[in-house]
Amino acid sequence: MLNRIWLGFFLAAFAGALWQWLVQDNTAIFATLTSEAFAMAKLSVDIALGLVGLLCLWLGLLKIADHAGLTAGLSRLLAPLFGKLFPEIPRGHPALGSMAMNSAANLLGLDNAATPIGLRAMQELQSLNPLADTASRAQILFMVLNTASLTLFPVTVMMYRAQSGASDPAAVFLPILGATACGTCVGLGLVAWRLRLPVLNRVVGAYVLAALGVIALMLLPVFWLPHDALTGYSSALGNGLLLAAIASILLLGARNKVDLFDSFIAGAKEGFALAIQILPYLVAMLVAIGLLRASGVLDLLLDGVRYLVATAGGDTAFVDALPTGIMKMLSGSGARAMMLETMRQFGPDSFAALTSAVMQGSSETTFYVLAVYAGSVGLKKLGPTLMCAVLADVACIVAAVLLSYAFFA
């Protein structure tokens, strides 16, 4: 999928350049595209190097959290919920623990830990699956919950905003939380409806009400604060919770006698390796997107959407952020590149860049997750999985736009 998308970007850019040369007599277009390719390659290196320190800091802290048992503690907290959501799984089956740990890792933003745990959960669920090539109800729900990927701390998005020079990287905290919660609820509701899952019980209701209550409590001041104070409130809450999380991780690690310094160094080394690891992906996607924009093709597509929105009487300020939301369904690296390109073109504190960041942080790479999770156990028939996951992504995009207008417009 990504191979075809990447090739399509280049072919579309070349076609756009030929159109400008042959039809619009723009003889400088090829020089423009060459300069843009070099500029995007340099920008990729600058971004990757700028992320080294931030990644080292956060992955070092997350390593302490993992050694202190925070992920395992969250999985125990979620175990009763998963027992009710997946009634066909026998009590005490290892799949329940793996799914709970996967969700706990996603909540904490531990993407590197969440994926291998999720693959293990899929294999354990496959052992209960009577049809080897057809996804079971439990596997469908688990995959959709992973594509919705409710995240408590969107640290990655904050890091990219900080590296891009945003005046307040945490300003997007509340909009991302609201949008990702919306997508998760829609995904869960759609799967429950299509598969007739018994989710209407006291345990599931208690967990859902507790989660929505916490989110609603954080969003409550939105209804009485002046509009120009909302960004400051989101920033204060996001930064405050982030610092509280860091302090809690360190205190929990000290209480459980974790070697804090050595654990931090081990995680920080992973952060350095990750910064180098993402560099080729940044170069590949940013160069392709830069060419697409320099050739005029991306602007032409966005102008078409902008015209349709304006014709319908809507505001078009969000249109420049749409490529990030659409690309996020297909490719995480592609969406990240779209977000970075939007920040570069419009500025990290522009409405388009803020909305793009909210879209980036509120959903998951649906097609990638489904391909990896289903492929790991040889599933060929996924039932309503794709439809439910894509509709959950659409709900995330719509919520991201509405919340961005509420906070930043």
C-alpha cells in the first residue's frame, strides 16, 4: 500500500510539472522541484537531529515506568473490562492479559511496546479461533480498538511541535484527547452493533462512564472560559499532567527500587537509535510531499475541496490540515511528513498546523495496523473490521476539526 502511495506522489508531481512546462510555459518548474527535493532532504535531517534529545528524555522515562510495573498495573486495572468485552474468551486465558497490556501501552504512548504485545495477543486469540482464515469477534474488536488507539499522552506530537518551534507544544493536548476518545467510542459502538456484542452491562458501563467522566471533567471549563483562554487552559492542563506523570514515574520507580539512572540511560539509548531509524522515512516522505506541493498538484486537490466546502457554506480554514488526517489512515510516517510540511508552510502555530497536529495525534494508521495484525496470524476475511475502523477514523477527523475550531479559531 505505502509503496504504491509513494510512487503515486512522484508520478503525480512529475505530471504536474509537465503540465506547468508544456501548458503554462513555466520553464523554471524543474529547477523549482529540484531545489524543493534538496530542501526537504535537509529538513528531514534537521528534524531527526532535533528530536534526538526529546526522544532520549521520553523513552528513558518510559523505560523507568515499564521497570516500575506501571504498564502491568494498568493491565490489571483493565482486565475486568476486557473480561466483559470478550465473553467468549475463557477466564484466565493469556489473551486477556496480553490485550490489557497492549491497551495500557497505547494509553501511555508506548508504541514500540504496544505492537509486539498486540501481535502476541492476536496469536493467543487465534488459538481460540475455529476458522483459521476468518477473524473472530474478539479479533475484530481488538483490531478496531487498536486502530482507534486511545492515547492519554500524545507526547510524540508535542515533541514534533516543540522541534518545529511552536510557542506552546502542549496546546493541542485537550483537542487530541477529545478527538481520540470520540474515535474510540465510535469504533467500539460500531463493532458492538455489527457483531451484537454484549457490552450493555454494569462493568463496561462503569469503565466507559469513568473514562468519559474524566475527559468531561477536563473539558468542562471549555463551556465558561473565554474563547481566547482555551488554548492557555489546554496548555496548562497538558503541561501539568505531563509533569505530574514524570514525577509519578520517578517516585514509583524509586518506591519499587528500580535503578532509575541505569534504566533511564537504557531507554535514552533506544531514543537515540529511534531518531536515526526514522530519518530515512522522513527523507522519503518529505521529499515526495515537497515535490507534490511544488508541482502544484497538492494545492490543486486542496483547492477543489476548498471550493466544495465554500459552496456548501462552510469555513475552509481546516482544509490545509486534511492531508494529514487522510494519510494517517494509510501511513504513520506519511502523516507525520504531512504534518511537518504543514507546519513548515504555514507556521507551527497556524490554525492549519494546529488542526493537523490534532489529526495526527487522534487516530492510528488503520491499514497498517490491520495488515500487520491480520497478517501475523494469516487472516484473510476480516468481516466488518475495515468498515468500523475507517468510520472511527472519520469520526476522529471530524472531531479534530470541530475541537480545533473550538480551541484555536
